[in-house]
Amino acid sequence: MTNADRGPVPSLIALKTKTMAKWFIILGAVLLLIGAALQFAPWLFGWFGKLPGDINIKRESVSVFIPITSMIVVSLILTLLLNLLNR
């Protein structure tokens, strides 16, 4: 039986697991920082949903909120951060 028949090399699996664990730690730290900012400094996110291009429709029984511009800004920030972290 050759090594190719046994599947991936264990060290490769361990490397992928360590990489995934690193990303979970980073994601947890980011979520912790966002949660702390929302708890102790809610004015930091006061801009969200109030940019030009965000749609907010209120009727008697229905309220619709579509933050188009805010989501574009969040997407750009996340893209920049992930590109910086992957270098």
C-alpha cells in the first residue's frame, strides 16, 4: 500500500486545521470588538442606515429598510481588510 492510497498526508491536514483555527480566532476577536463598540460607544455606528441611497419606507402597518449604500461601504471595508490580512 502506497502513501497515495492512504489519503492526504497528516501534516497537510494539521496545517489546514491550524489555518482555519487562526481565522476563527481572528473572526471572534473582530466580533468581540464590534460587540464592545456597540455596547460602550453606540455613536460609532450612528452613520449606518442613514447614508444617501439607503431606503427606509414606513407605512401604517409595514416598515421596510434596505441599507444599500451602507452595505456597499461595509463590503469595501471588509474587502480591504481581508486583502491586507491575506498578504
